[in-house]
Amino acid sequence: MGAKQRERIVRYRQLSFIRQGGRCYYCNRRMWERSAEHRLDAMRRLGLTRTELKFRLCTAEHLQRKADQGTNARKNIVAACFDCNQSRGETCPTVHKANRYLPEPVQDDPEIKQIFTRLKNMGPRTAPAIELYAKAKFLRTAQLARELGMEVAL
Ligand SMILES: [Zn+2]
């Protein structure tokens, strides 16, 4: 693979990282992006030890595996933690996600917290609730991108 291809994959990995709110496509845990933050900052932000951090490194994951003729096209690349990337093997992405997915509590941002408190008192499938949820999701992503000094390309 040439340098140009590698650069493109890194760019797609970064875009996926931002679009996924810094979370792994499979397990939903928070990852760190080595092009945007220092290892020590990531340890602090995620509250992880040096060893744990290694498993939460953001990697470019090919949904259709390279071994199965998957390409480096944008739509074939998502951001996955090193742990999920390594453990996938020949498993199909949907099954791997179902096996790995972990719901995680919301970050402590006061504005996001407030939204979720309001959401608790609303019918879950009402239009205002769906709109509020989308706002919380956007805020969380924008907050993370800001923390990392990355441009938001949603
Ligand atoms: Zn993962």
C-alpha cells in the first residue's frame, strides 16, 4: 500500500472517530485518536492505565474485510477500538457489534445532563424527545471534537 493510500485511510479513520462521537463502532466505548491527542492526555481523559489505553486506540476498521476483497472506500471504513478490531476475526460486523456492544453512561457535561433529565419525563418516541436526543448526541460529539482540537465534520 502506498503512502497516499495510507494517508487516506488515516483521514477516514479520523472522520469516523468524530462522526461516531469518539466511540468504537462495535463496543461503544470511548477511544483515543493518536493524531489528535497525546497518550498522557488520553489516559487522563478516559481514566485508563497505560495498558488499558492500548486496547482503546482508534483504528481504521474495514467493514468488509480486506481478506474478503473489501476496499479502502470511505463507506467501508469505520472507527473501532484496537480490542474490537483484533478480536473480530472472520465474524460479520453485525454479529461482532451485537457481541461487543456496551451501553455507557453519558458524559458529565451539564447541558447534556439537563437534556437527559428532560428526556426522562417525556414519551420516548415523541417528536420533541427525538429532537432533544439528537441535540444531546450532537453536543456530545461537538464537545469531544473541541476537547481534541479537531474540526467537526458531521
Ligand atoms: Zn471496541
